[in-house]
Amino acid sequence: MLHYDEYGRPGSPALLLLHGAAALDTFSQQYDLAEKYRLIVPHLPGAGENAGAVYRPEETVQALLELISSLGLEKPAVMGHSLGAQLSVLLLCTVPDLFS
């Protein structure tokens, strides 16, 4: 399972923040959203705790789906930057009904 950081309160609407390539802190200025949302920030391959992992889009999408399932997130929103935006599109095209 992907390593991730979590901010905000459990029970709040979930927002999955997908960072850009090798830039885990892409969303550092958006962490104030934790007042309203449960922020989930996965460490994508090539960054953070997964810095040594090789990025493969399809495998990363599957890992993200496993993370969403393991956390019991219902209809999370997703926001991506750069590489994270590409992954957001892949996620939404793969399972559009999973997201709000």
C-alpha cells in the first residue's frame, strides 16, 4: 500500500491530493483545507517514502484505488497537479462512479 499523509478530521468529506512528479509538497499551501476536508496525500512513486519506487501509471492507479478502499473513503474528491492531474484523469476514467 502507498504511504500517505493525512490531515483534517475523520468524518469530513475526503479530498485526495495527488502531487506533481517528485514534489510531495505541491499542495503545502492548501493544507488549510483540512479545516473543511479530510486530506489524503499519497506519496506517489518517486517522492517521499516512495522515492525509490518506479512510476508506472497503471500500477499507481491500482495502488491509489487500494488506498481509497483500505481507508473506506466514500465518494472522495480528487485534485491533482502536473503528474497528479494525469493520474486524476486516469482514476476518473477508470472508475468514474467512485468519485464525487
